[in-house]
Amino acid sequence: MDFTLLRDYGGSACEGFLMSEKLDGWRMMWTGSEFISREGNVFAAPEWFKKGMPAVALDGELFAGRGEFNTIQARISAGWRGLTFQVFDAPEMVAPFKARYKFLQYVNLPAHASLVRQERCRDTKHLLDAADAIVAAGGEGMVVRDPRAMYQAGRTHDVLRWVPQEPRLNRRKVA
């Protein structure tokens, strides 16, 4: 299974795109029966973590919380306790992202998995203000997705990330 990979946001028009927090976790895919990495390695998830996962492919992130990226390996070794699977796409569904996201809202997920909330982006200022707020709260940044885009493997201009190092300084580069 191939993954969509993000490109850096460079200031292009993003009005009407859907935006969400960029999570700082381990990217993985649920195939409908197992978790795999971008390199195709199977994660030996415990049965309790796989229990209740749907029989559909889900693209997402193994997440320990804001600022907890460096604890993920230890939590895996400790039986996956304190980890969640954050879902942001349905890669095998042949439909634009907006329809895939709507479908995901109706997928039953276990308590340790959830759908990443998407919000309609009004304009570049809205994106940058939201990113600044996420970073100020300890998060990494934002992701914007073209709601009309089909799922595509590899790097695409349909899914962009904005990860400011100095939020107020970087803002001048794209605003």
C-alpha cells in the first residue's frame, strides 16, 4: 500500500481546502487487518489494539500526544499503552478527499482510534493563525488538503504541510 506524502506549503491559495493539525507521530496504514509503515514493514500491534478496527484501509498516525514523539518506541515496547491511531484518510476509496472524509465520519472506530478533525480553510491568514495557535499549544503545525483531490501515492500538491519553526517570523515569507 502506497502513502500520500506531504509537500511544504509555500503560500499558494488554500481557500476552501480542508485543514487539520499536523500530528507529530509515526505515519502508518491500517490495511484492514494489520498496521504497516511507509516502508511496508508490519507492526506487531497487540490484539487489543487491533480489536474493533474496521475491515477497511485507513491512513493515519500512531500518536502519543503533543510533544511525546520520542516516547512512541517505548510505548510500543510497553504494549502500545498510551498510544492512539489518528485517522485522516481512506486510501482505497475512489473518491475526492471531501467524500472520503465524510465516509470516515461514519466508520466505527475503537476507543483508541479517532478521526482527525478537518476544518474548512477560509484563506492563508486563517491557516497561519491556526498553525500559530497549534504551535503555541505545543503542536507541530497544520496540514491542508484539496477537498477535490483523489488519493494519490507519493508527493502531491494536493496535501501540504505548514510547520513553522518561528511562527511569527515564517509568516512573512508566505503572507
